[in-house]
Amino acid sequence: MNISVELTLLPLHNHFEIPIKSFIKKLRGLGFKVLENPMSTQIYGEYDALMASLQEAIKDSFENESAVVLNMKIIKGDRSGYVPSF
């Protein structure tokens, strides 16, 4: 089963750019399709493989930050080709 995941990492300190860029680079290196925009990062793949990889990437980021929030949305299906029809 394929899924689409939207992630927003929010380090709770003034030097937020470095941990966000580091997290995105980790996601890019996982071998899945990754799309980025100024508000969030989307990653697409097979459920079991993607969730296992995300678990490690999230844990690494949490271990390296004293205070951080991660917002995550998971949609069943690969929505990477979505094009608005309006």
C-alpha cells in the first residue's frame, strides 16, 4: 500500500533553519520521492518501508534538538501527481 506523508518540523528556538535543513536532507537520502515547499515537505512511498525510514529520521531529529514539534499528515495512496482541477 502506498502512502503520501506531509511533514513540518518546528524546532522551538531561534536557530531553526539548520535542524530543518538537516531533516530535509535526511528525507532526501531515504530513497523515496520527496517534494518540498516553504511550508512543509511531502514524501511518498510504500507504507512499511516509508514509515520505518521516517521513524529513524524523526528519532534522529528529536535526539538532536532540546525542543521540537513535528506535524505529520498521512494519506492513503500516492498523491504525488496531484494537479488541481479548478
